[in-house]
Amino acid sequence: MNTLDRPPVSAAGPANAQARPRQLVRRLLMAVGLFLAVFAVLYVGVLRPYHMRWGATDAEVLQALPGDPYIPAGVVVSTRAITIDAPAARVWPWVAQLGQGRGGFQSFDWLENLFAADIHNADRILPQYQTPRVGDHLSYMKDGPFEPVSLVIPGRDLVVGGWDWHLVPLGPDRTRLIVRYPSFPVRSWGAAALYYGIFEQAHLVMEIGMMLGIKRQAESAR
């Protein structure tokens, strides 16, 4: 073929080839952004209101608990509840011995230990930890941080740094466990990202696991 008969080579060809990967990346980022925006709306509008009061009634969410005076101002607070088919006297021993180096938290210790918490859930009542006192220090992890026991009403209420385990007898063989938890203040974008992006979901899993664990232990103790 004569060189004069060859079709001209488009100068835009190489440029278009280079532009395609950028367009794909841009579209992918837009799709990810849209997904995150939709998830954020669903989380804030549907999922979060549900899990922040998991199992609790409207009255329980609004109810004043003995530990409320120990909740710092400006923190995010959750209230969760569960019914246990056992008398309060059988539930209380599992609450009294909560803590790292004590009876554990009756939650997913294997998950907590991924963060070197060194928590081991007891499968029996430990007499040496049945009398928590105001001023005792409980830890959630190995070597701290430690939180002070703020209030103890034996058989009824344990408050550790504002975290409240409250027992309400419903009859001779039923108890309502209400757990109110104050988180840390969210006063910056970094704290908000840490709290809403990681901590709140992790604490949800661990606290519900703890409540179900206490329920299981108290009901099986019969």
C-alpha cells in the first residue's frame, strides 16, 4: 500500500487510552462514596437508634438510674436491657465479679484478647470477688486503664466510672438487667471518626455479648 493511502493515525488515541484508567478510578470512587453516603444515612437513621437502646423500652431509656450522677457531661450514652429468667439473687454474683483479672466480662473473650486484654471469662461464681466496694478499681484490659467503682447497691446495682449494671426484679424467677454506658466525649473530627467508625460498633458487639453471657450463666445456674 502506498503510504499516501494509509489512514491517518489519530493523535488522540494514546491520550484516550491513558484517560480510561482515570475514568474507571473516578467512577469507582464515586460508587464507593455513594455507598458510604447511603450506609451513613441508614446507620444514623435506622441502625444506630436501634442498637443504642437494644432491648430497652422507652421507659427504661428515660428512667433515672443510680449511676446517672456519675456520667460526665457531654458524652454519648447508650441504654440496653435484657430479661433474665432467674431471680436477681442469682444474677447479681455474675455482675459483682465483672472485670479483667476477676470473672471477665462474659462476652467474647477471644475477641477482646486480640487486643491483648488478657480476659478470661469465669464459668463459676468466684467468692473472692463477690463484695465490690466503692473505691475498688476495675480494668477492661491488662494493665489498665482502671476505672473506680462509683456505687454499689448489693444485689441491685454496680456502677463503675458511670457504667451502670442495674437489676430490676420482675418476680421470683425473672430479672431485668439494664445496662447504661457513657462513652468518651466526641469533641473533634478525629474523636468522631474513632468513636462512630470503630468504637461504637465494637462496644455494641461486646456489651450485647456480655448481657447474653450473664443471662446464660444465671439461667444455667438453676
